[in-house]
Amino acid sequence: MIAPQSNIEPVGSTLDIQKFAKAFFEAGGGLEHAIAGGAFPYEFRPQQLAMAEAVAEAVEAQTHLVVEAGTGVGKSFAYLVPLILAAVEQKMQVIVATHTISLQEQLMYKDIPFLQKHIGVDFKAVLVKGRSNYLCLRRLARAEQMGPDLFQKNKESELNAIRKWSNETCEGSLQDMQVVPPGDVWDVVCVEQGNCMWQKCPEYSACFLMKARKRIREAHLLIVNHHLLFSNLALETKGGGFLPAHSVVVIDEAHQMEQVATEHVGLRISQFGFQHWMRRLYNPEQTKGLFPLIKHGKGANAVMDLWDHVEELFAQIHEWAKLETGIRQRTVSEPLSIQTGIFSRINYIISILKEVSEDMKDEDLRAELQSVHRRGLELSMGLESFLHQTHVDHVYWVGLEGRRKKQLVLYSAPIEVAPVLKENLFEKISSVIMTSATLAVQNTLDYFQERVGVNKGGTLRVGSPFRYSQHMRILIPKNMPDPSDAEGYFKGVVKAVKYFVTQSKGRAFVLFTSDFFMKRVADEVETFFSDQKITLLVQGTGMPRHAMLETFQEDVPSVLFGLASFWMGVDVRGEALSNVIITRLPFAVPDQPVTKARIDRIKEQGGDPFKEYSLPEAILKFRQGVGRLIRTATDEGTIVVLDSRVRNKWYGKLFVASIPECPIDLVDTGS
């Protein structure tokens, strides 16, 4: 997908953005007047004004900025207002990237409409989605016409449903569908990279993607997610990219930057990915696919031959890795000495696809063939990069994915993502503004800046306007066994969880760092909570995450046991959540491939990996877990820490010092 060109041409600024932003946020300013008479009384927040002024200054000075803004600051308004003013005044496009869908929805359906009504500046904003989220009407028509040659008859009802929906939808995106079709059907009808005929397409005037691109071209503000932003960044390093030219980016929820960037700079090659590609060409069980469609017997035979070699290769890697129950991944420290006939066979299929696509008179079918040709090249090059470890300064590993049907996946990731971001983000974008409620370690932003590679620009820390000392307190059980005493610690956690959840009458999150340990505790307390008529919700036991949150807030009293995804990005307001129990200080497991590689790198450089990496990462995650409790000015409750190291180890005080000051009590949980 070629990046849409903006209709907006840059011109010199005539508006003092900093002055405008100050007038909007200061007491008696535009924001107070906009809120006056609303459901909630206005309260001036100097932290919000300070952040807005810093963002305005960074945009005008074309420099980078890191802002830690505590919960309740109103940081989205603080960056949106100067960002919108700059976009309109300088006639440019700016990007805001979020990590969670909930924040995207807040921006698009709450904050931006409010500002469009009250800021006094006309501007347009659009939510940008990846191309594969959109229905391709041309491919839908092709699938309806050639359905019997592409897949089984029972899929025709799915196509009929998509056709009916296509006549009703305005947006044409997957998120607009009430019933999502199976992946193999959507893959045949969605917009696909390298498979667009542009003006030659008979559906060009009705194309949902082209309409979306038009909205993008006309917008001042583009809302994207982290994955789209860093996927675009990875493509730009190869000369591609699909986002329009931009010189200002705001990255909200920036504590996720390093992880998401790491995922997109590396490799991910799965056996299912190969199989999906081969089935698209030829499915021997059903004699369906593109090769039967064009009546290319040699191509179909070549796919059957390749299928056996793919299975053989992944079987060899699986045997080498010796992945068993409890061992789901293994680092590949050097190129694997495995012989495979995949490359000669896949290259033969690629050459067939190139030849037949060049000779194909049907432009529609040619586009399909060119698309699978491109995907074949990607698979071949990715596999070669993994087997020969051609990516410099990467860690390589294999792992098992999937809950029901396990598949082997081959990975690589950069040991340090900072150099990549420095070269491809901070040196190419004039102003990158990064913000989150949890970025600082030991009262500085140095650690975050070092990890993501931003070594120039400004920093700002503004605390929360919430009165934590009055609304939150920390409880630590007396005589809690050390986590190194596995059995004693388990019994202590079970006892403490029962006690504290009963005290709060449910309304509790219990945060874990281990899936095995969480489920063991859940099994032990299930009957107790049932007797107490407290609903127990456990992550990973069948209920989707969003459904768990809905049930938790509706089915009171309840207690939710959660892992990593519940430590951050979860917003439960009011009395539904009044107790957050942190079972263990969240130190990363050192045998995770990327974590281990980063620890080893620090050792090689003569550093202390615990102080320089493990401890800062754990403190940040601890802060995020604590941050689940107080989400509004009226929320109140307790934080319970069941890890005795917070009292008994030298570093325990660093965890306590990292969160807002509040009363700390030692508690006897009884016999």
C-alpha cells in the first residue's frame, strides 16, 4: 500500500501555540468554560497546563519530549490541544499512537469530539487501520465467482453473509462486522499488500480502502495503534511504508514502546504460515486453490512436494528443541545444522508464479498471483534469515504457540532496539512526544530514554492531582514466607488472598507473574470463594479478557486473578475495584530469550544486569500494577503486597518509593 499523499501543504506558523494552549487550560480559560454546567465540576490542574505548554514548545522547536504524567492529569487533552493547533496552523498531518483499543476509543469517540466542539479550531481526525482490515470488493466478486475452485461449498454461506454486509456498511472494515467470518474466508476477500489494481480496478470508485485513504489525506490528526506505527517503521527501513509523511508523532502508553518495537523489527515464521500459503496455491485434500484454478498441474505437484519438506523441516527443529510440557521455547545460539530441500522447491514455485503472472491476461487474477508470489519470497527470505542467522545483533529462538492446537514458531528479535529507533524514528521525525503514567525509575527518566534510544530533547514529570495519601493505603502481611520457600510461600499466598478478598467483600484484582502458580492458587481457593458467594474469574480458563472485565464489574462481589495484561491498560472505576493484591514483585523470568540476551549483553559489557535491567523493569511493572487501583479523584482502596522482599531486601524500598506517598501498614492475617 503506497503511503497516501497529504492534501495539506506546510506553511509558516502565525499562531502562538504555547500561548493558545495556556489560555485554554489555565483557570478561567477555554476548558473551564467548556465544562461549566456539565456533570462534573471543573478543577484546574496545573500539571495539565505544564504538560500542554511542554508539548507545544517541543512541537514548535521540533525536538523530542518524554513526559511522565500521573493518573488524572488529563494527558490526552494536554497533547491533543497543542498538536491540533500545530496541525491546523502549519497545515501538516500529525500522528497519535496508542497501545490499547480502549484509549483509541476514548480519543476518537470522547476527547476529539469534545475538542471539535469547544477548541474553536476546525480540524479533522481519522482512525487509521491496516489494509487487511478492509473488504476488497473486487476480491469478493472473484471469490463468489471462483468459490468452488478456491474452497469447500460450506464456505459459500460465509461469502453470502459478507456480500450482504458489504451492501450495508459504510466503512467496510472488519471491526464494523457483528459476526466475524473465519480467517481463511476473510483472507480471500480482504485488501492485501501487493494485490491492488488501483485505478484499473472495476470497483475503484466504491473501494472502501480508497475512501479510507481519502479521509486520511484530508485529516489533520491520524490516530493509530503502536503495532501499525512500528509496522510502518519496519517497512520504511526496507523502502516501503503506508502512513503519509509526518514530522510530529505522539506515542501515548509509551511504556510499551520497547516491547512493541522489538516485535516488529524481528522475525516470526510459523509452520501454519507456510501451510496457509501452500493451501492458497493448492489444497490436495479438496483439490482447490489458485493452481487448479489456472489448471497448472506442475505447480500443484510442486506444492505437494514442498508440503512434505516443510513438515520435515519443522519436525527436525521440534526434535532439536525438545519442547515439552512446561518448556515452550528454546534459544538458538548458533545457526542450525539442518539440511532442507525447502529452498530449491519454494524458489521453483516462486518462479512458476512469476512466469504465469507475467503471461496472465486476466488482470484480476494476475494481481492474486503476484500477491502469493510476494508472500512466497517473504517466507523464503525469512526462513533463510532464521536458519543462517543473518540479522546482526539479534537473538533467535523457537517456541510453541496456541492453546488448543500447538504450532512451532521461529523467532528473532533485536537484543537492543534503541539503535533501531534512534536511526529510524528519532533521527527522521522532527518531534516525537512520548508519554505515560509510568516511565520513571528512581525519580528519573534516564532508564526509559536509554532503552528506547532518545538521547536528545526535553523531559517533564508531572504528578497526579489525586490525593493518594487520603484515598490509598498499602497493606503488607506480617511473617509472609519468602518466595524462595516455594511451599511456604504458596500456603501464605492462599491464606492472604482469602483474608484480604474477604475483607474487601470481593471487588479485588489479584495480580500474578506465573500462570502455573496462579492456577494452583485458584484451585485451592475456588471452593472457599464459592462458599462466600464471591465469583472467581481466572485468566486463561476460557473467558475472553474483555468479558472477564465486564463480568467483574457487573457480578459483585467478585475477584479476578490476572497475569501480565491485567497489570496495565485496565481501567475499572468506582467501587467495583477497591483492592489490588500483588502476589509477587514482577521480576521478569531470566530464561525468556530476549530477557536473557539483554542480561547477557549487560554482563558482557561489565555491568550489573540486576541493577541495570531486571530491577528497573520490575519497578515499572510494579507501578503499573499499583496504578490499576485509583482511576478517578473519588476512587479509594488498598494495595496489598504479598512479597516479603518489599520489606526484607535492600531494593524493596525502591518499589515503595516508586509509587505515590500513602500510609503503609503491617497486617496480621490471622491463623
